[in-house]
Amino acid sequence: MGRRSDWDDELSKDTKQRRHNRKRRKMNADEEFIDEESSKFIRSLDNTKGSSWMAEKRYKQMFNEIEEGLSGVLGDGPFEWVDRRVFDAVFDRLTLLSLYKLMKSGIIDTLDFPIARGKEAHVFHGTGESGPVAVKIFHTSNAVFKNLVQYIEGDPRFGGLKRRHRDLVDIWVRKEFRNLSRLEKWGLAVPKPLGVHKNILVMEYLGTDVAPSPRLRDVKVNDAKAVYEELLEFLAISWQKANMVHGDFSPYNIMWHGDRPVVIDVGQAVVQSHPKSQEFLVRDVTRLVEWANKAGLETDLAEAMYDVLEMDLSHVEEKIVS
Ligand SMILES: Nc1ncnc2c1ncn2[C@@H]1O[C@H](COP(=O)(O)OP(=O)(O)OP(=O)(O)O)[C@@H](O)[C@H]1O
Ligand SMILES: [Mg+2]
């Protein structure tokens, strides 16, 4: 009997070893496969300061999975735009992880080309489940902040500042998403919000296959009066119904799409209970009146203010949004 179990032991040791070897071989093959599959782009990152994390095995695999979707912004698309510096500035590790998440969940299929670069964000053309999308990627570090951070990080009393900055950015992005949703619910012309994850906001894309729609400041409208009235009603519905004020209502933040104004950039919009909401409202109405007067109308600020506060909006109802 004793012998038998010795044999068993020997056998199972062997089997174990064989299994172990087989597993090792398979892992090596997987790694080789991943290495082979890595594009030149990823391989070139190996020695690059700041991006070397992308060459780590776990990220390589993730990157391989979404690389095709990112080919536009890697310079393979029709727009040879993204040089390495910009790439490094926009797509840091956590941003790529967020993109990965949004791609896995189907909200984004591809990221194609950059539309605009603002102070706070880059906006890209992409595609999603049901057509083109605009992808607004917020910068997670900015020059001003970086400058301050050197005086604070490293001081043990104020640890985790970078982390907290990211948290703030994420909150800001979620705020823009929620503001868009609230305005959309009241039937207002804003891009439909489609998804949000960390510092990335996905929304309806306004434009053609090759270029975004122009901003109101860049077009000469035929019927300025109609546009003025539509925008005045936008402010009135926002205030009276959605209890919100945009806060940066300038012709730079209004796009001209399908012969109509569509309002964007609502991250800073606040609710009426905000201590500065009335001040913001006056400023927004002033901006609109200035635009109207430049477009040849004769509008009066006091009258416009009165309209925004008192306009009869009994016909406006909250929508059920899918
Ligand atoms: N949904 C969209 N569809 C198409 N283009 C868009 C969309 N949203 C934004 N854009 C483009 O991106 C630009 C910047 O967008 P937005 O104003 O939201 O970002 P921002 O970072 O706040 O920019 P800025 O600092 O210049 O105000 C817009 O002027 C417009 O050209
Ligand atoms: Mg803007």
C-alpha cells in the first residue's frame, strides 16, 4: 500500500510540474503575442519619460484592445494632428483608463479627430452606438495648478493634493453632464448628454463628417430677431423652469447648428439658490443684448431682463427623456 501511494505522490508531482510548465509556456506565448501585437507606437513608448507606464504589460493589453478605436488620435486618421506632446498632455494614464471604460461600455467606439482645444478641455469627434459623438476630455492638470502644486506637494501637512485636484475635475465634469440633462429635460436646445466617466464627457455631436458646426460668433444670421427671441426664451426657460442660469452665455458658447442656436459649455451653470445666480443672470442677458444690438436690432437690457423673469411659459412642460 505504502508503495502505491509513493507512486501516486511521484505521479502527481510530475503532473503538477507538467501542468505548471504548460501554464508557463502559455503565459510566455500570451506575452509574446501581446508584444507582437503592440504597435510601433506603444513600443516607442518604452523609453519615453512619463509614458512608460503604457508599455507595462497590463496596460499594453488594454491599449491593444482600444487602439483601433483610438487610431484617429494616434495620427493614423485623416488628421495628422496629435503629436506626442499633445498626446501626453491629454491622455494620461487615468484618462486612457476612462476611455477604455467608455469604449468597453459601448458609449464610444472610436475617437477620430480633435475639434477644439480649450483652456479646460480638448473636444474630439468620435463615434458611438448610434452615430457621431463629441468627446470632451478635461485636462487633469493645468499650468497654473502645476505651478502651485510644487509649493504644496511634499509638505506633509497637505498630502494628496493631486488626487484632490482630479476629484475636483471629475466633479466639474459630472456637473456639466447633469446641467445638460436638466436643460434637455426642459426641451432646451443643448447637445444631448450621452455619458460621463471621470474627466470625460460624451455628448451629441453638432457638425458634419469633417467639421463641427460654427459658433454663433462666427456666422451672420439671416433673421437676427428670431434668433434673439429664441435665445431670450432659452434664458427664460432655464431660469423660470429649470431654475438654472448658464453663467457664460456668450456667442462663443452657442453653436449654429441646423439653422438654429444650440447652447454648449454648461459646466459653470448654477442653480438659482447659488449666491451669485442673479448676478450671472444679469450678465448672461447683457451678453445676449449686446449680441443682438451688434446684429442690428434695437434691444434694451431692462426690457430683456423683464422678459426673462416674467415671460409667460405656461405652455412649457418637462419632457420625459430617454
Ligand atoms: N457637442 C459638440 N459638437 C461639436 N463641437 C463641439 C461640441 N461641444 C463643443 N464643441 C466644440 O468645442 C469647442 C469648445 O467647447 P467648450 O466651449 O464646451 O469647451 P471649453 O473647454 O469650455 O472651451 P473654452 O475654454 O474655449 O470655452 C466649442 O467651441 C466647439 O467648437
Ligand atoms: Mg467654451
